[in-house]
Amino acid sequence: MSIFIIRGPGATGALIRTAVPLPGPVLKSLVHRAIDAGTSVAIRACGSEQELLDALRVADHARGEVTLLDPGACAHSPRLHDLLPHLHNAYVEVHAEGVAQDPWLPAGIGHRLGVASGYGAQSYVLALDIALDHLGLAEQGARVHVGT
């Protein structure tokens, strides 16, 4: 079982660029949190709308999984809006930049579990917790001891 992190391009059209890489400590935290919960993460940074759509289709072949989706500059893409309702897997929408800079996908498209936004790159950690909770794995990685 894997949780897919799919990041859309940072810009489209003539100015195509992939998303800025996640900071090392955040990436390390995501990997360790997933391992502690008994799963893994697979990360894909896409450089175009077509690459984003293809990555979502590939991730959907592993039924029962969850995708952390940062649509990036493709949030308004009609092709993305058309694809999401046809995917079997749930997704958590992620925005590292916050509400003002990053447009959200319209509500009700596909099986969205929630939106993680407003915490910078830490939004990915929140989104992972939402995904693990959905998969029933949230408690497996929680190693908090109170007292004694």
C-alpha cells in the first residue's frame, strides 16, 4: 500500500516549470510518518498538465490508495476537472502556498477527503495525516506516551 503525492506544475503555457522541491525535513517527516504507519509514499512532481493527468491515472491503478494532490497551476484545468470524478481513489487536496496564491479545485469534484492549506510545506504533513486516518492507519504511527 502506498500513498501517492502528486504535485502539479508551478506554471503552465509557455512558462512550464515543475513545483519547487519539498524541503528536506518535510520530505523526511513524510517518509518516516508513512513508514511508522506501515505504508510508503511515492512522490511525483509534474512539469505539465498532461503529465499530471497521466500520474493521476497511474496512481489510480492501485485501488484503495489515497493521493495527496497539489494541482499547482492546473487547478482550473477543465481536463483535470473532467478526470477527477472518474478516479476510484480518494484524494486530499494540498496547497503549500496558502489560499491567496493557489486556486483550489471546485468543491464536489471526485472523492476529495479534505483540503490541507495554509501551513506552507507542512500542509503535506497534515494531508498525510488525513490520508492515514482515511486508511485506518493513523493510530499505527502515533507513538505518543503520556505519563510514566
